[in-house]
Amino acid sequence: MTKKKDDKQKHVSVVTKKSLQFFEEYINNPSPTGFEYPGQKLWLDYLKPYIDESFIDNYGTAVGVINPTAEYRVVIEAHADEISWFVNYITPEGLIYVIRNGGSDHQIAPSKRVNIHTDKGMVKAVFGWPAIHTRSGEKEEAPALKNIFLDCGCTSKDEVEALGIHVGCVITYEDEFMVLNDRYYVGRALDNRAGGFMIAEVARLLKENNQKLPFALYIVNSVQEEIGLRGAEMIADRIKPHVAIVTDVTHDTSTPMINKITQGDLACGKGPVVSYAPAVQTNLNKLLIQTAEKNDIPFQRQASSRSTGTDTDAFAYSNGGVPSALISLPLRYMHTTVEMIHKEDVDNVISLIYHSLLNIEKDHDFKYNK
């Protein structure tokens, strides 16, 4: 039978079994904002066979470089940090109140298990919550920063402090990586360590396919995105790139309680998301779209009103203006412990970045008026 043009081609996986083992280890390893180093070390160890050199800046942004002596510099970038909590107040009775480190969601906290990071090691705790029996007949009080608290099994402040816990200790959720229905990767911190994984896979493909780039490629895993794109700001100033392709996550809007009129129409499994925004350089964006079309990579489109809210903005407005673009990975349940991404979308983001790099020329000029 003759194949019809609209028949869906069989998807070919890019992620290998070895890659997936790294991804699981990488997701399960905590990397809260400001405390990313253990995850960065894991990432660089995985990346090392595929790059020529690497470095880590003063705040922990990790960078692998291919062809470092070339003058024209291209960045592919993701961010490494995950949302978390800080210990803010310890009561005389040994309960712990918290503040956010990044955009942590107070509504999902009750009954969650957590790890409190201390100099003496991890301390287990739980977010307590009053039993339903004690709330009956009264107006329900919703979880909020003022009423969520941690219980680490202590009965006094002194006992808590003896465990090594003090104000400023960082707290991460215990939840770990899993594969759901052989279709989705699920876990905490897929925002955006999935991005770090994908750019590392681009480096792997370049090495395994023996592709020689006519420019220096900087594979950048930035810190502190969740509190204002800070790591990207610092590293953009250091590298001074000529081009930046950033990858982050965006909302799958196909699940309940999300308004597509305001949030757009995007879904997991339908491909990478190409963004339109003031920070996105149009000619570079066209290169991404043409690459996707040429290589039969499915993609979706998203518009951002003022800023992308990603490290794209930091690179775009650095160094007098750097042509920058954003490739997003659709994700369900952002900033929860059960973030979900589609396996095929991960493959397709990797492929889109990889093939886009092959279409960037030495001293590529993206100016509007040439």
C-alpha cells in the first residue's frame, strides 16, 4: 500500500537506555536554587565525553564547550535549579515554618514528605495538616504560607537544632522520577532539569555523529533561574555569545482548570513549542521553524505578551543585544512534585536543537537589515 502524505511517521527515539539512566539519577538528585552544585557535578560528569573543556562560575553555572578556540560563540542553555523552601522559623514546640525559595506552591505542601538539607546530612520531615475530623462544620482554611509547617518528629526547638537544622536550611521534596504508561516522564524538577538533560543529549549526538561545528558551542546549565534569571545574566556577561538558543518548559493547557484563551492551546505529545515574544529574535526564530519543517519535527507555537519569563530574556538583553530564541517543552502540573513531560517531545526538542545548530553558519548574521 502506498503511504499517504498525512500518515504519521513512526517516531524514532533519540534518548538511549544509558541516557535515561542518567536522566533518572539527575532528576532524583536535589538541586535547589542557590544549592545546585551536586547536580551540576552530575551533569558535567555525564557531559564530559562529548565536550572539549568545561568550567563552573562563581555561583555554580556549569558550562561545557565544544571547539573553544573559535571566535563565533553559540549558546544552548537550560537552567539547573529547582524550587524549594527555606527554614524560616522554629517554634518552641519544635515545628518549622518556611518561606519560598523560588515559586514553590503552598497549596500542594500539606502531607508531603521532605528532606531538610543540613551540614550534618539530610533530615526527614513532613508538612503536617489538621485532620479532616477536626475541620468539620467550620469554614475550611486553605493552605497558605502562614499555616503550612514542617514536623520532623521533635518536641522542642533545641531538639530541632541538635539535628543541625537552623534558619536558612533549604528543603526539597522527596518525590522521585518514574515513567508513566510508557509515555510520560514524571517527577519533581523536570522544570528545568529536563532542559539540562536535553542540551547534554545534543552534545552527545554531535559527538556520536562526528559533526564538526564552524563555531564554538557553549552548553550552559544556569543556576538561579527560579528567582529571576540570575545565573543566565551572569554567564551571558562572561561568555558574550553571538547567538543563544534557550530551552525551558511551558504549560500543557489541555488539562482541567486552565483557560486556553489566556494561556494558549498547547499539549504534551504535539512537539516542541516555538515562542513569539519581544526577546525572541525573528530571524533566528525563522531558522528554528524552517529546521523543524525540513526535518519533519512537529512543533507548536506560543506567544508571550511582554517577556518569556525564561533565561531567553537574560541572554537577549545582554551585551548590547544577543539574537536569542526559545524552544519550550510542554509540561503538565508545573511546580508540583508530579510534573509530566511526553517522551516524544523530549526526543523532538533534542532533534530540533541539534538540527538547528547544523544550520547555523560561521559568523551567521541574524540582523534585520543586512
